[in-house]
Amino acid sequence: MSSETHADEQQVYQIRVEGRLDERRAGWFEEMTMGFERASDDTPITTLTGTVADQARLRGILSKLWDLNLTLISVTRIVTREIEAGHDQAER
């Protein structure tokens, strides 16, 4: 594993899916904040954002979305400036 990879560190992810996640299912994603918007073609989009403990947890979240038959739009790891600055300093 390279020095840039920190598999044991929690990461913040933003996951976007097509459709509106039912409020009753929000408990499945309690560690995530949920947002809603509309695409330019008026398609509903649900955005989940939050800290994910590890890759296994991320896969679990994605599996739940699959089980709900929601179309995945994107999965983005959010890197804050503080995290980038810490890694930059550590790598020098």
C-alpha cells in the first residue's frame, strides 16, 4: 500500500442517485446528510454526504442504494483543504 493511501482513515463522500430517496429509508443512511434537487430535465436527484469509516462501509451504502433500485449518478470523495494541507506537509 502506498504512502498516499490511508485505508484506515475516515473519508467524506458525496453520493448522488437519480430519484428521490424515500424519507422512511433515511434511517438506512443515518451517518449521511440527505439533500434533494432537480436536474435540468426535472429528474429528482438525491445527494447523500457524510463520513464513511472505510471501503466496506462505502460498499454497504452503495449496496443499499442498489437494493432500492436507485440509479447511481456519482460517488465523489470530498477532500477538504485541511486534509490536503496535512498530506502535503506529511509527504514533503
